[in-house]
Amino acid sequence: MRHWTPCLLVIAACTIGPRVQTFAPARTPGGLVAQVSRGRERFDAELLAVTDTALLMLDPRAGRILLVPFNATTRVRFPQLPEKYLLRRGNEPSPNQREELRLLSRFPPGVDAGLLSRLLAAYGQDSLTVLPPCTASGC
């Protein structure tokens, strides 16, 4: 029986987690889709990159590249991921969560100055739009 236990664990592991057919980031060149809330403002955005303090996102509705500090939202939800990845005001993702989100972004290695300038030019921006932090009175 001992010899079969590792085999059974491997077989069981193959059935856990998302499937390629249903996990959009595995089928498209884009990053993970996020639903971003700032008080009453809500928009969907694509996760381009993750830093230690913020998310670099594309807001396709407004056609702009955004830097979204973790303290600049009331909620960021990733519909394709479990609720443990839900970011709420004042709660930054853990280092492990940041790393997993980074791997699901469009640019997992990050965005250097050259790539950022090309992205901004592609969307007709002179500079990066940075969302201001939420205050005690709200966003």
C-alpha cells in the first residue's frame, strides 16, 4: 500500500485547480482581469504587472494605463481566482499572493522604463496615471 500512496497523491493533484479551458489567462496573451472599486467608482482592468506597493493596470474602457497603489482602492477582485485574492482597503496582498498575481499578469518580469514608455505611447499618454490613495473620509 505504501508504494501506491505517492501515485494516488499525484493523480489527485492532477484534478485540483483551474482548467486551461476555463482559465482565461492561460488562453489569452493578456493578464488577469480585475474588478476595481474606489468608493462608488467601479471599472474592470487588466493586470499588467505587480510591484511591492501597487498594481500596474490597463483600464480598457478609458484607454489608459494606471498605477493603482494598494491603498488607493476599496476593493480589487479577481473573478478567475479564489476569494483569498480579494484585496480590500488597508489589506495588502501577502508576499506569496503578490508573487502569484505577478505570474498571472501580462508582464510577469515587470515593466521597465522602456516598456512603460512604449505602453504609454500606445495609449496616447504622456505620463502614468496614478490613482490617489483613499483617505479616512473615503475614496
